[in-house]
Amino acid sequence: MRNYKIGIIKGDGIGPEIVEEAIKVLDAVASKEGFNLEYNEYLLGGAAVDVFDNPCPDETIKGSLNSDAVLFGAIGGPKWESLPKEKRPESGLLKLRKSLGLFANIRPAIIFDELVNASSLKPEVIKGVDLTVVRELTGGIYFGEPRYKDDNKAYNTMIYTRDEIARIAKIAFEEAMKRKKKVTSVDKANVLEVSELWREVVEEVAKNYPEVELEHMYVDNAAMQLVRDPKQFDVILTGNIFGDILSDEASMIVGSIGLLPSASIGGKVGLFEPIHGSAPDIAGQGIANPIATILSAAMMLDFLNETSAAERIRNAIKEVLKEGYRTKDIAAFDAKEVVTTSEMGSLIADHAAN
Ligand code: NAI
Ligand code: MG
């Protein structure tokens, strides 16, 4: 039997509630599809600070590296906000991503027909949107040296090397091969030398993927096109800072933050997590939407090449939404019945097992 070691990091706030539901769904598809998932739980963020006085203990890094994939909830909360920066939950997550060598962040914006009214854009603009942002995560201006600030002057440095561009481009083209075979590479090549190199290297990588259509777009235009006509996109490939901004913009096409998954890949082990945070304002109330985490678990199964199980999960979510079940955050959109976090998880697990 196929066996996978899954690192489980529940985190803080609603993290434990939503990860529990994803595990429920994973168990349902594993038994149906005939593979085994072996879970090992690790602490990160505030939960780790409380026990180890360290937001990213060595055991969490070692355990994650020793897993086939890691499913993660969310970290952070007011309880730990006043701690020095290196002890804060957010530092723990950055350290974990870095230790796992995760240089690519993949964020699909998935529209559910049942929830087209949840978006602030018109239903006819967003219906049928199926795009994903591939963002470079460990380079660019956020990490470039030198960086400096005094009272009168401050600067940061945007650097990308040929190798860094090539490896993220390759991931974008691989994604496109599994999708609609189109890559839109987003840069600012009319102004930035870094973007000139970016274009050159992306063109080179594209030669290995003759089936994939490549277009280049300036970032300012891309920001506009995303809200004007998001259906034109398949894979958006971009660097760290542009990707940070565009992926948040793209996520809002969908409407509710509780619906959006992400994958961080590039190392041996992938990290799969919802895009939202730990939502301390609703933690412990049983109203958090577990769908973003359950979709992250589906992305994890794709990563493990269990694509039929992943599809099973996505179909189960669609069916449950079609039947009119909604968590509180999406209750305004054609709800037949408003359900708790755990009820939503069970409904999806039941459908996925059928
Ligand atoms: P947030 O994403 O936790 O919450 C924003 C709003 O969305 C809140 O009103 C929340 O109740 C709602 N929300 C989020 N997820 C939801 C879900 N699954 N179902 C229903 N409603 C949901 O962002 P916020 O409030 O800015 O940050 C809270 C904490 O989370 C902070 O400590 C922040 O640093 C941390 N954070 C952690 C992230 C991570 O672990 N990757 C990412 C973003 C923030
Ligand atoms: Mg951001």
C-alpha cells in the first residue's frame, strides 16, 4: 500500500479547528483510494512559544524535512504580539519556509459557481475564472542586500539571478502543462534591468515547453487586467513583490478568504496551507470555514501524485456547496443551511468517501 508521512502543524487560533476537518477529509479519501497517511504533529508559532519558548523548534524543522508533505493551519494572535520579533509566531513560519527551501508559492483562485455572488466583482466577470499565481518567494527586493535606512535616506535592492528566475519559471510552465497551457509572465521590463533578465530567462525556459503559450505583461497592466477580465489568465508567473500584491488581488476575485488554498514548493517537502491567518476573532467558536484548508490538502495530494483523491475532494466541496450548506462567512450566498466548521468537514468527508 502507498504510504505517505504527513507532517501536521495545526498552529494557533482557528488553526487546530480547520486542520482537524482537513484530516477528516484526507482520511476519507485515503481509505477510498487505497493509500495510507501517517500523521506526525509538530508545533509552530504561538503554540510552540508556549511550550518551547521558540516559534520554530528544531524538532518541527527536522520532522517536516522527514515528511513527504506538511499540512499547516495558521499561526499568530494577540497573545504573542508583544514578544520580541524573533519570538513572534510569524518569525517561526518564515524560518520554517526557509529551512524547507520553499522558493515557489502557488495560489490558485478557484471560483465556485454557487458562490459567484460572494465576489465584489460582477458574477459575469468572475464566472469561469480559473487562474493561479506562481510567486517567487525567497528572492527579489524583500531579501536583496544592501538594504539601509537612516533619517533621510532608505533603500532596498532588487536582485534576481539567472538560476533563481529559471527555477521559478520552470515551476510555472509545469503548472501550465497541467492546466490551460498559458503563462503570463509579469514584470516591469520597461523600467527595471532585473525585469529585462527575467524576460530573457523566461523566454529560454519557455523553449522547453513548446505547447505552452507565453505572454509578457507589465505589472501595472496586470493589476488592471485582473479586475477587468480575469478569465484571460491561466498561470501568472512573477517575482516576490509583484506576486505578493497580485496574489492578494487575485484572491479577492473569489470573495471569501476562507476558500483559498496555497502551496509552497521547491524543496523536497511541500508546505500546504490556507492563505488566511489564525482569525483570533472567531477562534473556538466553531464558525471558521475549513474549505481553504481542505483545498490545501487537495493540493498536497496532487503534489504526492494522488490526483484522483485530490479531484475527489474538490468535487465533494462543489457538491456540498451545491446542496446549499454554508459556513457563517458565506452564509449570505444562497444558503440552505448554515453549518459549523466540523459539520462542513463531515459533509465534505462523506461526499468524498462516496
Ligand atoms: P486573518 O486572515 O486571520 O483574518 C482576517 C479576517 O478574515 C478575520 O475577520 C477572520 O475572522 C476572517 N477569516 C479568516 N479565515 C477565516 C476562515 N477560515 N473562515 C471564516 N473567516 C475567516 O488575518 P488577520 O486578522 O490580519 O490576522 C490574524 C493573525 O493571523 C495575526 O496574528 C496574523 O499575523 C496571522 N496571520 C497568519 C498567517 C499564516 O499563518 N500564514 C497569514 C496571515 C495572518
Ligand atoms: Mg501578502
